[in-house]
Amino acid sequence: MVRTYWRFVVSVFKAVINDDCSKHAAALTYTTLFAIVPLLTVTFNMFALVPAFQGAAEQVQSVILENVVPSSSKEIETYLAGFISQARKLTFVGFVFLAVTSFLLLRNIDRTLNQFWSASQSRKGLTVFLTYWTVLSLGPLLLGVALGINAYLVSLTILVEKVDVIGLLPSLLEYSSYGLSILAFTCIYYVVPNVPIKIKHAIIGGVFTASVIE
């Protein structure tokens, strides 16, 4: 069994080197930094259409900046926050150009992710438009719902700590947030690649990524 695991680890490292994953990861990080401002602006405009999510915009901005921008780069975070604040005042024409930019950035991210999975070809035509439009329109709404659920679980955890004698319920509620992260990343790994993905492999990737982030 030890030999089998060792062969697996070696094969993974060889795949990382042969597929030039470090270069793709660096390019994806660079693209993501450029995508923050247009994507957040589109997100805020989508939140503005739903009164229940009016207070979620700042929370989304805080969460994304904390996870994407290094903690030591406070100056970068300040500049990004300023750009986002100015971008929210765009006119309709400016917003259209920003939406097009978001589409192009999503296209670049999609191609990079598909290279990780050695996809022979990327999505084309109407499928690309519908996929990216779904991400830009439903993505912010689903993110707002997720933040609402997370806030509810946090408040519920504080409440049950005063009621639950055994201390089991608070732990379950904390793990439920972890479970939502696993579900989100599993969906990403299962849906995004333009190749057939086994659900168990998507779950393994979701568990690993959620564990690293949490």
C-alpha cells in the first residue's frame, strides 16, 4: 500500500512538472488580480437589483480581497478598494465595456482551467456566452445567498452555545459552513472542465481545496 501511495505522489509531481502547472497557476493568479475590479463591479450592480442583498456588497469585497490579495500588501488592497469604489459610479456605456472585459477575463480563466484538465478544446459559440452570462448574473446572487446562510449559521452557533449542554450543536454548525465550501468547490471542479469528470474526483478536489482555505 505504501508503494502504491508513493507511486501516486510521484506521478502527481511528474504531471505538475510536465504540464507546466506552475506557469499556468502564475498566469491565473495574474489574471485574477486584473479581474477583481470588473467582476466586483458587475457583482455590486447585480446586488443592487435585489434589495435583500444591499448590505452584502461590502462583505463580498472584504472576503475576496482578504483571500486574493496578500495580507502584507495593504497598499494594494487600498488601491483596489479605491478603484472598485470609483467603478461603481460608471455610466451604462462604461458598465457595458466592463461587462465585456469580464467576459474576456472569464474566457481566459476558463481556458487556463481547461488546460489543467488537458481538455482538447474549449467551449465555443452560444455555449460560451450562456455559461459566462450565467456566472455573471447568477453567481453574485448565489454568493449573496451563501453569505446570508453563513451569517445565519454564525448567529445560530452563538445562540446554541448558551443552550446546548453537550457542546455538539456548535461544532455541527461550524462544520456545516465547511460543508458548503466543499459543495461549492466540488461543483466548480465538476462543471468548469470541458471534459468528463468523475464525481468522486470532483469531491476529492473540493475537500482538498476547502480544507486548505478553511
